[in-house]
Amino acid sequence: MPSFKWKSSRRIAAAAVVGISGGNKGKRGEEKNNNGTIDVSIPLHFRCPISLDLMKDPVILSTGITYDRSSIEEWVDNGNTRCPVTNQVLSSSNCNDLTSNITTRKMIQEWCVANRSYGIERIPTPRNPITSAIAAEMLAEMVLASKMDDFEKCGRLAVKIKDSAKENKRNRSCMVSNGMGCALATAFQILADSASSTSIDLNVMEDILSALPEILPLDKEACSVLASGESLRSLVTILKQGSLAGRFNAVLVLRELTRPEKTSNIVTFVSKTEGLIESIVDLVKNPISPTMTKSTLFTSFFLVEIAASKFAKAGMVDVLINLLVNSDKSTTEKALEVLDGICNCEMGIDLVQSHALAVAVLVKKMFRVSDIATDLVVSVLWKISKTHGSDLERCLSEALRVGAFQKLLLLLQVGCGENTKRKVTELMKILNTHNHNRNFDCMDSVDLRGIKRP
């Protein structure tokens, strides 16, 4: 494996040397392309050997090779332990000791200015990375401002922390290791406690909240602080009344709080917060962006295990089925996972059975999205078919009408997991029994193209 990485690295370095597009060269590295227009070639020593792009923050590795900071940091973060060009082994100290190549950076900036007429913008001078001492100082300022109830300063510090964490991974890692997440969580909790008795600008709370997603993952102490009653109620307030960015950050924080590796007590506290489930359902019902919808569904998936009836009562079933009518693969899978969880409660099953479009939409999704989606559809259909309800007969008839039996039979022939296979077999027996003395000739044909046996 090391030899393979070495060969790949040599090819990367060679491509950097030869990596100028063909054409008729003119002065100052100018080239005429086939359309007669002039392209400007990036000088070879201004290119990062890894990305082959113009370096924005050139740094020198201990091996003496200059790389773009973001590229070499990503190279090391991906588990590579050798220099991409020299193949020398890199120690952890080598990776942390990246020296800014100021000379090369100034040369690149001068080259950008000289070629401004060709639309090349001057690269900005990067800021120095955050050190542990700087992170500790920012942490102390945040703690002191929180204790002094100086919330305006807390907001300004939070924005500064967010901007620093977004600059590069090193800044973010430094802040995480120094406990910045817990400091921000504590500041948010103090602000939330004060908000219950005094009038506090919601923008200040959003400023503090905006920094938390930049320093994930949060440790257990920070999550415990954010899971306090006042903090969760403030998150609900932001979900309902906050700006678009504030609501998105609130969803990201809730997603972090409800992850499986967090304690079950935290998830329970979150699920029992008044108005939180309803706010989540409203975000899915009235989507702001695809990314936010997926994050909200992700959070719902972890909450639905202990709050299925709350989601059902809040109208999530109707929202999910309408969402499934026209959604991409990722959204469809997440929506089906939540719907499957809601069907673990009696109210959820009743709502799915009584929904006019539920069965038709579910059957249509089989084989059209992914194997995961197909398994989830089978699970939902199996749950609603095994539970007696006033609309069960109509659901079974609808399933036969839209070709569910035919698709289930095809799924057995194509192959599926043992758990899904068991549910498919039971479903087919239920549908076959229901079909006794009935005649359903109007089954939809199934498109077999692209379906392969695993």
C-alpha cells in the first residue's frame, strides 16, 4: 500500500510540472486557445503539488516542499503519513509544524496583481492560525463575559470564534481541544436563564448559537448544558421566531444533541421539551432549504424512537407523505426512516392507514430510489397491514390495485435481506388472503430495467 501511495504521489508531482494546458504560448505565460482567446498559465512553482491549483496559503512542510495549507492538512487528516512528493515519513510533530512560505505568497500576490487585467484576483494575506494560548484567552474572555452578564460582548466573541473556526481545520481543532464548545454552551444557558426574566435581544442568542455548529462535535458536558430546560426552550423560541440562519443553527445543535452516542437522558429531555416536536414538524412542512430539511429529518429520526406518538399527533405523517411525492434520494430515505419510526405507535399506523395517498406513494417508491428505501417501504407496509383498523381493508385493496403484490414477488426473486424477506412473505400472505374472491386485474406494470440480483 505505501508503494501505491508513492506512485500516486509521484504522478501528482509530475502532473504539477506538466500541468499547463496545451496551446500556442505567448509572452508572460499567455496561451492562445482554439477560440483565439488568451488564457494565462499559472507558473509551476505557484501550484500546489496536491491540488494543482494556485496556492492561497503556501506553507513549507518539514521535508522542504511547499504546499497549500488546506491541501496538506486534508492530506494528513485522511490518514496519509508520507510527504506526497518526497515520500518521507511524517511524524505528528512534522504535520503540526507548518511554516508559512511568505516569500512564495508575496510572489503569488505580485503575479495576481500583474495579471489583474485577465480577471485574476489577488489572493488575500491569510491570518495566522489560532494557537492554544489564543484559544485559551478567547475562552477566558467568554467565561468572564458570561459571568458578568455582558451578553453583547458574548455575542461579539461568538462571532469572532465562528469566523476563526471557519478559516481552517486547525483553528477548529484547537478550539475543540480547549473546550470552547462548553464555554459557548454555558454562555447560551446563562443567556437563556436571563431571557426568562428580562428582555434580551434574540440576535445575541443567535450569535452565540451560530458558533456552536463550527466546533462540532460537542463533548458530553457541553451537550448536558445545552439540554437544560431553559436552553431547550430558547432553542424552540429560535426555531419559531428566529432568522433563517438562526433556525438552521438550532436544527444543527439539536441534531448534535440527539446523536446515538449521546446519553439517553439528553435525548429524553429534548423530546419532552414543550413545542419542540411541533417546531420540527413545521420546519419539514415549510422547508427553507434542502440541507435544512435533511438535517431536520436527521434529528427527527433520533427523536422518533421515544416520541413517535408526539410526531404523529403533530401531523408529521401527512407532512412526510407529501414530501415523498417529489424528493431526492437522500431526503426520501430519511423521510421513510422517520415514517417507519412513527409506525411503531398505534396513532401513527392509524394515520398512515387513513391517508389517501400513503399506500400508492409507498408502493411507487419501491425499486425507484435505493435498496434502503425499498426495505423501509416494506417495513411500513408490513406494520400497517398487520394492525387492524377502520381503514385496513381499504389499504389492502389499494395495495393490490397499485401492484404491491407484483413488486413484492419481484423483490423476493431479485433478493433482499432476511428481515425484509420475512416481512415480504408475511405481506404477500396477507394480500393473498385479502384478494380471495376479489379480482384485481388493474395492476401497474413494473419496469425491470436496472434491477439486478445482488
